[in-house]
Amino acid sequence: MPTLMKPLPDANAAPLTALLIAPDRALAGRFSAALRVSRAFQVLADLRTYPPPQVLEMRLRQLQPQISLIDLATDLERASECVRTVTGQGVPVVGLHTHNDSAAILRAVRGGASEFLFDPFEAVIQQQARDRVARFIVPLASPGREPGKIAVFAAAKPGAGASTLAVHTALALQRDGRRVLLADLDYMDGSVTFYLGLKPERSFLDLLAGDESFEAWSSLIQTAHRLDVLGAPKFNTAETAAPVRLSEFLERARRLYAWVILDLPPVFHRLSLMSLAQSDFAFVVSSPDLASLHLARRAAGLLGELGFGRERYRILINREDGVQGLTTADMARIVNSPVSGFFPNDYFTLERATSAGEPLGAATALGRAIGAFARELAGSAAVRKAT
């Protein structure tokens, strides 16, 4: 599996406006000198003491900075209070320190800090931090922006290929310049990052378990082929996502992205059902073998019992090769629900793409099918918006 290079920072990008809080004046001086080279941040005001929460909130309202830069080295306790106050106002925090202090990093991240910079404040490191933070604050400043759409993929039976369809649908959607987040919520057997050649150190559970602030997204997201990716845990784990945290995660994601694609555990799992309830488009993926179709029928029955009408989800058949000898009508009869899409069994093409960590080619049978599916999905979203 190839290792993807980190994108180079945009040295010509506009600086982010910032409120600097730095009692350590020597630290503030070194950072300000480094800023003249990096031009990553534009300091609107420089506070020489840690202000009380009420004063800090007032300064944030007055200045309207895009971020806050906070000295963590002088007094970590008081600095952490400032971090909580600032992030509570919806402003991302970048922590500053004299050295790479792991305890300070952990404390700051738990309080909601998005990034951490330390002396000698190298220009490239500053610019990379700026670029990561900017991805999450620029869309929020766009007036009148429509909330993004959420599409979820859950298999009727493990191994049916829901992850394959989720990954390549997300890649197809972002080709037209849409901002897309692909989140692997399959805590049982996450494979999204494997398909894309990524090696995440942390996962969506860091957000949903309640130990992370949502302002810390920039440290969790990886990028592949201009697609933002939130990976699953490295190992199978017990589910710890709270419904309230999941709802908050999805609502924030809608504000940031045109599309949020979720790869879920099999449809019978609690996390899948919670996600499906909050989605705009839901897909239950089955392969054409009888065992998978039987489980798709059970899934359709369960969703009906839970109050999900057939208009709330669609059945997709993956790896269709005609070997089973079943017609479209046969499959619909077996699953007791309409079948809305078929994807060919293009095993060798998919293996080559996975080995290279690349999208499917538009000239391949599976690539064409998923491309057409993504266009139909985008068209359906446009129709819903118009009506």
C-alpha cells in the first residue's frame, strides 16, 4: 500500500486573524518574529495576561478573530480555562509552548484546542496548522449556505461491499468540486482508510465517545484525493457512541460539507440505525447470494417495524454477475422490497485500485456504475432542494 505524501502548505494563503494571549513575553516575541516569515496568522490584539472569562468573551465579540493563539507554557491551569472559554464561543484555539510538551498538548486538546505550535515555530509547520484550521472555519463564514446532505451505507451481511460503495461514491461526488467528508463509523471492521492508503492514529470514536472537543477535528481528519477522511479505530472495539454526540457530530458535519458519507456497521447495529434515522439518503447493501438477500429481507422488515417507510432507504445489490441466475424481480421478491441499484462484480479492477490506493477509473465497469450512481444521488439532492 503506497504512503500518501502530506500536502504542501499554501504559502500564499491569506493569514487567519487571531487573538494572541501570551503572558510569556519572550515566547510572544519569538512567535511574532516567526510570523513575519510564515505570514500564517494576523494578530488583531495581544493580551499580556490570562483574562477572566467575562473579559475574554467580550474581547472575542469585539474583535471577531478567526482563531485564538494561547500561551500554554506560563500557567497551564489558567491557559486551559482560556481554551475552554474560547472554544465555548466557537473559536478554534492554537496552543503555543516553548517546547513539545506532551502533557500540555493532551490537556489543551481535551479542552478543545485544534493545533499546537512550539518554539522555534517553523514557518512550514505554522502554515500547515493554518491550512488545517482554515478548512473548518471558512465554510462556516459562508452566508446562506445550504446544509450538506448525509448519505449512509450499511451492509445487510458483512462483506457485501458497503465500504467499497461508500468510498468510491464519496470520491465520485467530490470530483465536481464538492466538499465531501467520508467517515468510517464501522467500529467492527473499518476498512475505508485501507482502501485509501491512509494510516490514522485516531478515529471517530475520539469524537463520539465524548473525550474530544468537536473543535479538534483538524487533528483527526486525513486527506486523500481531495477527500476528507475520518477513520475507524484500528481494532474492533465495543461501541461507545452516545446518541447526543452522534447528532452533534452530524449537524456540525452538515455545516462544513456539501456531502457527508458514512460507512456503517451492518444495518442491524444500533449505530447504523441511529445514523440512518438522521440521514437524507440511506442504502442497505446486499450481494446477490441467497444468504445476503435473506438478511436484506430481514433488514427491510426491521426497518419497517421501527417506522422507516420504504421511501427512507434503498436496497442496492453489489457484485452482480448473473451467476446466481436471479432476475431483478426475483431479488426484489426475496428481499420483499424494491431493488434500486446494481453494481457489477469487477473484482480485478477493484483489487488494482485498492492496491494503488487510487479511485476507480471512469472507463471501468464498476467505475462507470458508481459514477452514474453518484450523479443520480446529486441530482436527487438538487431536486429535494428545489422542492
